[in-house]
Amino acid sequence: MRSTFSLSLLAIQVLSSLQFSLGSHENSGHDAHCTLIAKGNGADDSPHFLSAVQTCSKLTIPSFTTLNISTRLNMTGLRDKHIDLQGTLRFNPDIPYWSGNGFPFPFQTQITFWILGGTNIVLDGGGTLDGAGQDWWDAFTTNSSLLRPITMTLFQATDVLVENIKMINSPEWFNLVNEGKNITYRNIQINAVSTSTQRPSNTDGWDIYRSDQVRISDSIINNGDDCVSFKPNSTNIIVSNLDCNGSHGISVGSLGQFPGMFDIVENVTATNIKMTNAENGARIKAWAGPNVGSGIVKNVTFDMFMESNVENPVVIDQVNMTNATACAAFPSNTFLQDIWFTNISGTSRGATVVNLACSPDGRCLDINVNNFKLSAPSPVDFTCQNVNLTGNAAALFPTCTVT
Ligand SMILES: *[C@@H]1O[C@H](CO)[C@@H](O)[C@H](O)[C@H]1NC(C)=O
Ligand SMILES: *[C@@H]1O[C@H](CO)[C@@H](O)[C@H](O)[C@H]1NC(C)=O
Ligand SMILES: *[C@@H]1O[C@H](CO)[C@@H](O)[C@H](O)[C@H]1NC(C)=O
Ligand SMILES: *[C@@H]1O[C@H](CO)[C@@H](O)[C@H](O)[C@H]1NC(C)=O
Ligand SMILES: *[C@@H]1O[C@H](CO)[C@@H](O)[C@H](O)[C@H]1NC(C)=O
Ligand SMILES: *[C@@H]1O[C@H](CO)[C@@H](O)[C@H](O)[C@H]1NC(C)=O
Ligand SMILES: *[C@@H]1O[C@H](CO)[C@@H](O)[C@H](O)[C@H]1NC(C)=O
Ligand SMILES: *[C@@H]1O[C@H](CO)[C@@H](O)[C@H](O)[C@H]1NC(C)=O
Ligand SMILES: *[C@@H]1O[C@H](CO)[C@@H](O)[C@H](O)[C@H]1NC(C)=O
Ligand SMILES: *[C@@H]1O[C@H](CO)[C@@H](O)[C@H](O)[C@H]1NC(C)=O
Ligand SMILES: *[C@@H]1O[C@H](CO)[C@@H](O)[C@H](O)[C@H]1NC(C)=O
Ligand SMILES: *[C@@H]1O[C@H](CO)[C@@H](O)[C@H](O)[C@H]1NC(C)=O
């Protein structure tokens, strides 16, 4: 039986000498509702955060407390958990510690502070995940091979809801969804702001990898890299009502990077996206050249993009990850099919507002362009190569070059 329980501040103070407080009756077991506050005095709060999540079905971290996360969080294999984060988790920027102990991900050589996995998990409460990224971004200036941790990784997770959470200053990507299914993020506020001259680089909002049925909606993102990125094997995904500022856009890829791998991105819709001060708007990027991988991008829709001051509002790039000679000899083996760019409006920073550059030899099939209202400071330039375009915006393009 589930019982809810609210502790008074006094009760929390009395109970704070315990590792964490059980808010319902003594032997409440997996139905326990607990409250966890920081130990203070420079202590690491990771061990009791881990054990509280193991023990309690619902864990509240009150708004007045900041947990000092100084050692890595392996929270995998959970069942029926509710983390009610009203306060803050701050990831202590102990660079030597995390460099050796962050959980590694071989894909694109990443590490992470926190793996959260299992089934039926809710993370909400209006609180904050603070990646303390400034130290990391600054250290990156003098060590360009420094591995910086992803703030939160959903790892082998199913049926997860992350809602009403703020995330600030991630050292690297804010969110990775790795081997997940049925994952929802709603009302997330992401903000990466550097107080030094070093940019908050690689601070992607979300990266999705080997995951199915992911929804991201109603969120505000201010960062320094992709707003959302669909990496290999992202399927059945809807991204909607996002306000992205300062980013590198909503990106499929890069795909087909690694020899011997086959990358799938299928059934992806990004709709109602406000994209401001960005490098790209809607983008699909795949590798060409010798010794790369292969894959398919199929049924991907970019719809209702409102763009402002964006360098490349619409991009297909199947050519730039190598030089022209190598691209002609080794066209991309990541094929694009059933791609829709619809209702795209706004302004670009330069003359080229749309560049759809496919590899030679029919790598792009059924590419649709409709309802473009894009302007540029100078004459508007729509360019394409190695592709036949369909839709009411196709006439904006000159005959595509063939290489
Ligand atoms: C967090 O914990 C570490 C390890 O105990 C400690 O060195 C650091 O000072 C703590 N940070 C804060 C803000 O208390
Ligand atoms: C996380 O903990 C689980 C359970 O103890 C263990 O099986 C798994 O290997 C750990 N994962 C990592 C990456 O350390
Ligand atoms: C740079 O970062 C890498 C990876 O985190 C680490 O192995 C290396 O020791 C660092 N180099 C310096 C000079 O700190
Ligand atoms: C997906 O997860 C949500 C919880 O976030 C759950 O309510 C829903 O039933 C799940 N859907 C499926 C098809 O399992
Ligand atoms: C949006 O991005 C621009 C350029 O990166 C930045 O100067 C500005 O402060 C950002 N605005 C907000 C509201 O974060
Ligand atoms: C993607 O899924 C396909 C089909 O299941 C599989 O063959 C391929 O190895 C997967 N690719 C990656 C990068 O996981
Ligand atoms: C894409 O959606 C279609 C239609 O719902 C479905 O038949 C197909 O299996 C989906 N593809 C993947 C890879 O899930
Ligand atoms: C295309 O993907 C969307 C989800 O993004 C899905 O709703 C639709 O059924 C898919 N269509 C086909 C033909 O697979
Ligand atoms: C490829 O790179 C060139 C030079 O940097 C650039 O002008 C062009 O826009 C790029 N093409 C695409 C499709 O990104
Ligand atoms: C083009 O790329 C290929 C393969 O990556 C490389 O072998 C070749 O030297 C490059 N050519 C030029 C002109 O850069
Ligand atoms: C979006 O595009 C579709 C089809 O191209 C069109 O029917 C619809 O009216 C457009 N929606 C808006 C809000 O412009
Ligand atoms: C475009 O269509 C023509 C006529 O069907 C075809 O011959 C050509 O190969 C197509 N080009 C590409 C790049 O798909």
C-alpha cells in the first residue's frame, strides 16, 4: 500500500542524523516515501542518494537542499521509482576523479556522471541538475582531449518520464538516451552559460542512441551544440514545441561514421521548433569517403520550424565529411529516403538558406520540400546536388548539380 507523507522541517532536522528518513511506517519496504537532505560539511552525498533510491519507492529531495554528487551514480535496474527532485544535484567538478571514474561509452568516446535505468521511473519536482560545467569548459582550453561527463544518461531504461526539471551547465551533453524505450521528457529547461571566454562546447541538449519511442516536448534550450541529435538507431521519435537558442540545430547524425556499423534513423518527427541564433536549423548529416559505415535515414519530418538568425536553416550534408574526390569515388552508404521539410520560415545569417547536398549515385530518394518562407540579408540562395526534389518549394531550387 502506498502512503504519502509530508515531513515538517523539524522532522527533517530530527531525522537528518539518519542516512535518510523513511516517511511512512517502519516496514513499509518498497512503498516507502523518503526525504533526503545533504549531509553538509563537504561530504559526498552520492552513497546515501544511491541507497535511498534503492530503498524507497518515492524519494523527495526538498527545495532547500543541494546534494553534493562527488562519486559516480550507478542507478541501473530500478523498478517503480519516483525521484521528486525539488532541490539540486550538483556534480562536484573534481576533474581527475571523473576522468578516471566516469562511466565510459565507447560510442563517440563519452563518459557520464550518472546512469539511470530500469523500468517505470519518474524524475520530476521542479529541481535542478547542476553539471558545474565552467571548470570543465575552462580545463578543455588547455587539454583538448579532456573527457567531459554527460550529466544524465538514461541507460537501458523503459517507461520513463522526466518532467519539470532544470538542467544547467553540463560539462558535455546534457542528456543521453542509450538503449531506451518509451521515454518522455517534458517541460525541461536547459541552460549552459559560460562566464569565461571559453564556450560551453559540446553541450548537446539531447542525444538519442539505440533507442525507440522517445518524446521530447515543451522545453527551452540555451546551449552551445545540437539542440537535439538523433544518433545511430533512433526510431519512432517525436520532438515538439522546443525553443532552441544558440545551438547547432535539430540534427540527424552524423551517421555512417564507423566502418562495419549500420545506422538506422527511422520515423522521426520534429515539429513546432523555434530556432534562434543557431548554426543550423533542420539538419541531416552523414559520412562519405573510404572506410566509413553505412545506414538508412527513413521517414524523417521537420515541420513548423520558425528560424531566426540561423546560419544554415535547412541542411542535408552527405558530402562534407570528406573531400570532393573521395566523395565521388566513395559516395555515402547512408541512404536517405522519405524526408520532409515542411513549413519552414524565418531568416538566415548568410545568403545560402537551404543546402541539400547528397552524395552521387542516388543516395537521396523522395526528398520533399513544402511551404518555405525563408529570407536572407542578401539574395536568397537555394542549392542542391545529386537529388530530385518534390513539393511546392522545389521550384525555388535551380537544377541540382550532378557530381
Ligand atoms: C563535495 O564533496 C567533496 C568530497 O567529499 C568535497 O571535496 C567537496 O568540497 C564537496 N563540495 C561541496 C560544495 O561541499
Ligand atoms: C551498475 O550496477 C549494476 C548492479 O550492481 C552492475 O551489474 C553493473 O555492472 C554496474 N554498471 C556499471 C557500468 O558499472
Ligand atoms: C587530458 O585529458 C585526458 C582525458 O581525460 C587525460 O587522460 C589526460 O591526462 C589529460 N592531460 C592533461 C595534461 O591533464
Ligand atoms: C510508457 O511509459 C509511461 C510512463 O512514462 C506509461 O504510462 C505508459 O504506459 C508506457 N507505454 C507503453 C506502451 O508501455
Ligand atoms: C541566446 O543565444 C545568444 C547567442 O548565443 C546569447 O547571446 C543570448 O544570451 C541567448 N539568449 C538567452 C535567452 O539565453
Ligand atoms: C542498428 O539496428 C540494426 C538492426 O537491428 C543493427 O543491425 C545495427 O547493428 C544497429 N546499429 C547500431 C549502431 O547499433
Ligand atoms: C516506422 O513506422 C511504421 C508505421 O508505423 C512501422 O511499420 C515501422 O515498423 C516503423 N519502423 C521502425 C524502425 O520502428
Ligand atoms: C513516420 O514517422 C511518424 C513518427 O515520426 C509516424 O507517426 C508515421 O507513422 C511514420 N510513417 C510511416 C509511413 O512509417
Ligand atoms: C560544405 O563545406 C563548405 C565549405 O566549408 C560550405 O561552404 C558548404 O556550405 C558545406 N556544405 C554543406 C552541405 O554543409
Ligand atoms: C581526400 O580524402 C581521401 C580519403 O580520406 C584522402 O586519401 C585524400 O588524400 C584526400 N585528398 C585531398 C586532395 O585532400
Ligand atoms: C504546413 O504544411 C502543410 C502541407 O504542406 C499545410 O497543409 C499546412 O497548412 C501548413 N501549416 C501551417 C501552419 O502553415
Ligand atoms: C532524378 O530523376 C531522374 C529521372 O527519373 C533519374 O534519371 C535520376 O537518376 C534522378 N537523380 C537522382 C540524383 O536521384
